Amino acid sequence: LLSSSRQRASLASLPSPSLLAPERHKIIMTTNITLKTVVFLGSARNIVAPWGGDSRLGDRVANWVKSTLSSRSEPLGDDQKVVHEVRVVDPLDVFGPDGALSHSGGEMKAPVFFMNPASLQPTVKQLQDAIKGADCYLIVSPEYNHSIPPALGSVMGHFGGSNYKCKPSGIITYSPGPFAGMRAAMQIQVMCHELGCLPVSKLCGLPGVSDLLELDGTPKDADHRMLKQLPELLTQLEWMAVAMKNQREKTGTF
């Protein structure tokens, strides 16, 4: 018995095999998941009000959003990062001379879902392909008359829900005053639900935009609490976009 006890004590004093083995360093190769992100601008205003200000306040917000997306590279697990490939859909361009929807106009005389696909003009087809091929959407919009701006409803409404379905969306609203376009945000949520691009729960609402952002979108105070909304929204959007992208690739859409 004494000999057996001594053997156990001797074995217990030996270093564990893991300590004797050479240290192994795990090499993690990081790859990017690129999300095709379409940004819809909600305002087609192109005039300075009699009391002054920007011809389109939303340009400050749009520039800030584009800059944020271009510099964003968020980890997804241990070996992947999410980046964005951005396409901006601007109603000033879309409905302007030679724009993809200039023949239809903001009043939507020729909704794309009423047209023969074979007869679509190349610019219309390119815009439809960009919308349908997107992984997620961001809507950057003011509120007009406490509601959705006509330009936004028209641009998105030109294309049927089959182009948007099984993808997420995020809503960013703004105002020159204190209410940040929130009344429009509530209605844009309903519109996105009906189109099939389900909005994430986090909203980004910016009041007093000219006090927050320069003309080029540079924050006047990068640590301002109102500007922290966008990264939180994008985290939700990316999570949903990757999950929905994986599911579309496995099973298609419904």
C-alpha cells in the first residue's frame, strides 16, 4: 500500500502532457462578406427656402451614411468581417433628365411591375437589377406633412415586392427641427413591411441636422450621442442581412 501511494504521488508531480507539448499558435484567416447595400434617398428637394438653409438638408445625412458604410468593417465570428458595397438611389437623378424613371415621373405613370420585362429600357433594367440584387436597404428620409415624402414612395413603389423580399432594411430619418422625422419613420416601417424588406427595430433619427453634420457629412462632434444610433442600427442590419443571405442561398425565396 505504501509503494502504491508513493507511485501515485510521483505521477501527480509530473507536468501535464499539455505543458510538455510545444505551444501551437492558431492562425485565423479573415475573409470578407460583402453586402450589396442600396441606399434610398427620400428627398427630391432642390431649392433653398426663403429663410435660407441647404437646398437639400438630407445631403449632409447621406454623405455621413456613405462615409460610415465605406469605413465599416465589422467582425462576424472569428474569421469573417462584414463590408458594404454601396449603391445610392437618388430621386433627383432617377427622375431627372435621362434618369431611369424620367419617362414615368414621380407620379408613377409607368410602374415597372406593370411593364413587360422584355420592353424595359436598359437604365430601368439596371436599376431594377441593383434593387433586386441587394442584400439590404437603407432609407435616408425627411418627413413631408408628417408623412412619407412623395419621391421616396414613388421610387420604391415603382418596383414590386418581389424585388425586395427576404431582405432587411434600416430607416434613418432627419429634420431641421427637434422631431428627427420620426412620424415618417413610423410610416416607412409599414411600407417596408409591405414590400417585404423587413425593417430592423433600431431607428436612427437626427434632429437639428445642421448642428450635427457639416455639408460633406463630417460630424461636428464625433462623440455626440445622436450619432451613436447609426452604428447600432447597422449592427442589427448586418446580422439580419447575413442570416437572410445565407437562407436565400440555401433555399431561395418564398
